[in-house]
Amino acid sequence: MSTKTKNMERRNIQISGGSTYVISLPKKWIEKLNLKNGDSMQIVNNPNNSITLSADSIQEESTTYPEIKIKKTDSVESIKRKIISLYISGHSFMVLNSPRAKIETDVRSMVMKLIRTKFVGTEIIESDSESITIKVLSTIPEMKLELAFNRMFKSTSNMFSETMHAIEKGDSEYAQEIVHMDDEINRFSYYLTRNLVMALDDANILSALGLEKTSQAIGYKRIITCVERIADHISTIAKVVVDMEKNISKTPKDIINTYQKTIELFDKTMTLISERNYSQAEKHAEEIEALIDETNALVKSTKTNSEASIVYQNLIYQNRRILDYILDISEVVMNDTVDSIVSMKTIENTEA
């Protein structure tokens, strides 16, 4: 016996052999997965009291792929955004096509640089004057989410530390090198986001990432976005150092000390995410808020119209935004672990 809605079927559980429960599966669903009698499937008992049923492996690759048709009016940036969006959304195969026209050199150069610096495990497998074929070589994540995330975090922390040293020394050439470190952070961000998007639809990928439930993907995506934004602000700080005029005096010690405290708080954040402790996250949030107050006071103390003061205020503002994102990460940890510090009560039936 079954009942149907537009996107769901409800079927009754039956007992077989006295000790095994069975349930029939809709024929159309099985045919869509290209499965047959005798094939095995994975059954996952999820923490949210649901069961996920999935094929052991994909029996047939998709017969469709996205094609980006390049028009004369398309800018290089517009084409770039389309490629990035397709990569992040989980597509493993895409084609750029310029009908009846040669793909411009600047577009071809952009694609090659994008694949080399921003995508993981991706190659151009075919190319001619009018088309470029891009393929992601592996659909299953090559590393656990936590490992890739740790690398992204450490790269960002190193970028921050090196930027602070460039500020202390007033080294504009080294600051220029730091600006390009942001490419590596974006590379991890795209890779992690792509895997989280695919994990929402595929229990095998969710398991390969080391996650137990799909709701965890939402928190991780928010954290990844925060770290990426932090790296963007660090890159902006490095650009400020590059643009500093020689007549600007040495950066005040108060600003350097604030940066050092921010780096220490950022480094603690990684521990919070791995340990998942509500009390520690709450204490960490209080420390961040205290430094935000200290930073706000520092802004007020540098309010003058001099050229140097404007530069210093910009440096402080960028650090203030970094603190906001670190605080957001602490809040994600608290939201995800609050159940561990409260007691759950049964709702009493008040009906007469």
C-alpha cells in the first residue's frame, strides 16, 4: 500500500522472515538510477532520525553538460564568473564555445590562469580555436573537509602574520607578494564550497568529507565564507602598505599590537571548530568583543585630517572587519553546540 504526493511516496513497512523489515521502492526511481535486481545499496541511519538510501556507485555518468556560449558582448569577467559558478555548483564537465568566431587570447589566458590558480584537480582536456573543454578529474573529495579546512585556515593565518611584518618594516615590495597569496585562499574556498554543495545531494560525498549530517554543511559554508572575507581584508591591508607614501611615518605601535592580538584570536578559532565546545566559544566571543571595543577607541584617537592618519584609520578599519568575521565564526560554533549545555524537557500535553 502506498500514498503519493508530487515529490514523495509513502509506503508501508512489512516484516519478512520474522526478523527483517522490508519496504518496496518505486520502479521509476530504480530505473532512473540505472539499478537492477541484485545491485547493492547503502543505507545510512542519520542523526536526525531519517534514513538515507543511495546506490553504491553511480552506474551511468550524466549524458548532459553545461555549455557556455561566448558572445561578442561578453566581458572576460562575465565569462570567468560563469565558469566559477559552474565549478562551485558541482559540474565536472563544461565547454566554452564561440560559434563562428575565434576565442580571444585574453579569454583563453583567463581560463588557463583560473584553472591553474583557483581550481583543484581540474584540467583543459580539449581545446581548439572556437572551443575549450574543461574537466574536473575527480568527483569524490580528495581530502577530508577538516584537513582542507585546516590548510585554508593556516594559509590565511600565515598571510596575516606576513602582512603584519610587512607593516612593521614598511616593506612595500614584500606586501605586493602577499597580495597574491589571496589566490590560494580562494582556491580552497571554491574547492570546499563545491564539495559542500555536492554533499547536500550525495550521501557518499557527505561521508567522504567526514560529515554526519547535511546541516553541518551550512555551518561550514558560513565559516568558509568568513575566512575568505578575512583573507580579502588582509589582502586590502597589504595593498595599503604597497600604496604608502615614503613621507608617512612608521605605523604606530598601538596598531601593530592590535593586529597581533587579532592574529592570536584568529588562530584560536581553528581550535574552537575542531573541539566544538560551547563554553570555550562563548569565552572566545567575549575576548573578540573586548578587542573590538579597543579597536573602536583606537579609531577615535587617530581622527585627524593628515595623510598618515587617513592611512592608519584604513588599517584599523580593515582589522575591525576581520574581528567581525572572527566573531561570526564563534557564533557558528555556539549555534552548533548549544544543545550540549542545555537540558531537554518533554512538552506536556495541556489539552483537557
